[in-house]
Amino acid sequence: MAASLEELEQRLSHLRTELRGAVRARDKAETARIRRALREAEAAWEHALETEEEPDSEALPAEPPAPQASATTGAPRRTERPTHGSIPIREQVHQALTLLGAPAAPKLISSTYQAFFTESLVATKLASLRRDEERSFTAQGYARPYYICAALTHDRLVPARGLLALSTWPVERRILGPLSPRTDFLTHAVGTAEQIQRLTTAGHPAPDAAWRLLHRFALTIPGAYDAAALEPDPARVITAAHAEAAVHQQEDDQQRQAAAQRARTQLADAQQLFGAAPMRDALRDASGTLS
């Protein structure tokens, strides 16, 4: 019998407590084991949440299923999908970032959510969200299954301006090196194309706004755009994005991994999610004023 949301949340809380102990004890083997168990429990929690919140076949999953076969460009189009009540903004952001698969700016998060989920997500409302999430984490630790957190710069490990990420992603995925903006853009394109494939394969043609979003991605990826086609081919976009990403991947991964290792060594849990305080903030905290 599948575990309930309450049981999974208790397990997540227990695993996070164990993880903090293993990290403080510098037990690398135990830390790695607990992180694997934590990822599995988080995936199970996401699945249980989808089942509870979206019982009908029209709803989009918060965590998309594995990609299916490529959609045909001639598939019928659907311009509107029914909504299912008001969703808290942090959950809207979580769904959009899960689909995109990499840190993103509020404007892209808003465009993605509205393209696939049809409800409104006002980008300006995201300005205070990360600060609210940081305050919640500081007060309660790992009480929530996920937090909307910051992408971190690879050199200073401070919040990357205007970019949001998910706490459930490993640090490497939230680090931004010199090549990361482009590789993350390609990840966004792949996530968008795969979601359109999933919808069409399941018999739910993607909204016009989703195709427009994919078109914007395709225009800037070599080989992804066919000017003779009425709309982008999702499979072609995915192939072209993977081809370009392969050029940058090794160097980008090395830069992210090196920065992530420094973050794990130098930063406390909250700082790994929300970034180290910039020097100006540190001076203000120390003296009460800026010198």
C-alpha cells in the first residue's frame, strides 16, 4: 500500500534531520546514502500530491511523467484548458520550474505557467517570494517538502540576481557558472518541448501560448527552427538543444561541481539554498550601518 502524504512528510522530516547530522559529522558515505533516500522520498511525495490534488485526466502533473513519442506538427490545437481553483503562488512557481528544469527569471516562470496551466501568474508577485521562503526556512528548517530558493553565482556563492530555483535540486543544478545561462536556456527549451510532446501524445493538444513559447526558444537554437513549418517540431527542438548543450556541457559541469563543493564546505544549509550574504549586507549586519 502506498504511503500517505502525512507519512511521506514525516519521512522527509526524519531524513532531513539525519542529513544534517551526517553533514555535521562529515560522514560522506552516510550523507550520500541519505541524499539518495531523500530524493526517492521527495519523488514519492510529489506523486502522492499529484494523485490527491489532480484526480481528473485534464490536469497537468506538477512533476511531468517520462517523455513519450514526438508529437506531430499537424496535431489539433487547443487554446484553452479548464482550471481547478486558485493555486498558491509558490506552488505555481514550483510547477513552472519543475517543467523548465533549471533556474529561471520571474518573467519566464510566469510565461511558462500561463502557457501550460492557463491560470494567471503575475511576475511582479515573485519579487518577495524568495524572501518569504528564506524567512520560513530560517524559522522552521526543512519543515516543507520544497522551498523556492535562489540560484547561486559560482564565484561568490551569492544569489544570482533575479533567478529562482528549487531547494530539491542539488547544489550543482542551482549554481551559475559562465556557461550556465546558455545551458540552462537549452534545458528550458527541452523541458518546454517535452511537455508539448506529453500533452499531444496523451490527446491533450498544447495551448497556443505553449507553441509560441517553444517558437521563441527554437529561433535562437541552431537547427531547431524550420521556417517552412507552421510551428516548431518539438522533437527537432530537443535534438538541436541537446546537440548544442553537448558543446558546453563538460566545462559547465566542471565549473558547477567545483563551486558546489565549495558551497557544501563553506556554507550553512540556509546559505546553500539562499546564498551567502553579499559583503554590503555583511557590513550592515556587523555595524548596523554601511561604512
